[in-house]
Amino acid sequence: MGEALPIVDAHVHLWNPEQFSMPWLANIPRLNRPYGLQDYCEQTRNLPIVGMVYIEVGVEPQETLREASYIAGLAQEEQRLQAIVAAAPVERGEAVREHLESLVAISPLIKGVRRNLQEETEPNFCLQPDFVAGVHLLTEYNLTFDICIKHWQLPGVTELVRRCPDTAFILDHLGKPDIKQWAYLSPRQGATRVPSQPRIHPRPYGPWQTDLHRLAELPNVVCKISGMVTEANHERWQPADLEPFVSVALEAFGEERVLFGGDWPVVLLTSPYHRWYEALETLTAYLPLLTRRKLWSENAQHCYRMSS
């Protein structure tokens, strides 16, 4: 494959449950321990990672500003940490302004916010007037919005993106398609197959394929190729299981609007970091060099306004 391309990891978590309250980890023993910068550096040893984007980790609401300040401090010792996506309760509408003011005052590295939606059971939760108003406010502070959802929530967030045309959105994890269930709907390819060209997928994987294309029709949203292996079969996944979903995302968003994310340490639920990286490298090896540069680093640098 030749020399590895520089990598900007657009989805990195760092946490210490003893430092910040993270109740959601209680029933996930593999993750319920500290994962700091040193752990990340060891896990990614020998990979040409030149930049990192920190993504908020679901601390208790009263701790979110302290979380952002702590990560901004870490960035002083890790120069590759060049962007922070902090938590923000945008559902407060106009009242979230005070929180946003506090965030941007912490550090110029605060490039975006996330309000995790994946556990919301109401499909149109993000279309409540205050939620939409809060997302609208982000443009005043030059902040992006990371979308973390499950695949069935795609129609709702598509409408949110449509209603906020001046806000820049980043879809995390391809919208979490049900890879474990859908990976076997079409004939399987060899686990180490390197495509020579994009595959055509005539049957949709549930409504996800159609919904993803509808979202991608809107110009103010990009897509992270991330979080895939945790949606696949944790014990038996192979690169071939992921290939149709990568192909659909590339077809929908094009080379200018896809970016790589490691999703560390959540990826460890099913795979070492290196294995996920190597799987995606194999599955995208057929792409032109300039396209691969955009996927692995340049698009993330642009979306999160990072120093190159």
C-alpha cells in the first residue's frame, strides 16, 4: 500500500470515571476505568497521527464546563490535540447562550459541541423549538454540532439540519447502521478483499441507506467513518462486513465530506485500534491518493478548523 498517510483522528475520547461522574459506564466493565493520553498513545503507537479531535464523554451536566477546561489543559502537553467538541444542552434554546459563552471563553480549541441524542426515544426530540433554536445559536459562536444518533433517528436529524442551514453538522459513526444485522444481506466478499472500485448496493440496509443519502443531499453536513466495529458482531466481524457501509457513505457524501474517526476507547469493546485502522485502510486502498488524504486528515482539519 505504500507509505501510510498522515492521520487526523476526528473522534477521540479520554476519561477517568474517578475524576468525572459518568454513570453510563457502570454496566460496561471493559470501559469503566481511566483511559488517558498515555493509553491512547500506546494504543496508536507507530501510526502517523498528526492531529486529534476530542469528543465529549457524557459526564454529568454540572461537570461539562470542567470537562472542557480539563481537556484544554491536556492540549497544552499534547500538541496533536487541536480541537475539542464539548457538551452543550442546546435543548435549552436561547438559555444555552450563557453556557456557550463560558465554553468559548475556555479555549480557542473549542470548535464544536455535541448533545448526544442516541438514547432519546422520541424520534423528533431534536425538532423541539428550543432544541432547534439552541442549534441555531451555534453559528454566532462559530461552533459545529456533532450528531450522535442511531440509524432510526436519521429522518429527524435530517430535518434539523435542513432547518439550520447556517450551522455546520458532523454525523458521527455513519448514523450507527445495524451492521451486525445487515452485513449479511448481500453476498459476502473475502475478508481481505481490496475493492478496485466502489460497489453498487441495490438493496437498502433497512431504511438507513436511503435516509443517509437524504441527509447527504444537504450541503452543511459531513460524515465520520467511525464507530463501525462496535455496531458489527463484536466477536466475528471482518473487514468485508464493513465494506458495504463504507461504500454507501462514500457514495452519499463524496470525497470532500467524509473523515476518519478512531472512536477510542469505545472501539476496544470489539477491536484493538490498529485493527480498525487497518480494516478501513484496506477498504479504501482503491481510492485515489488525493481522496484518501482528504479522508484521513484534510477533511477533519477543515471541518474542525485545525492547524495543519
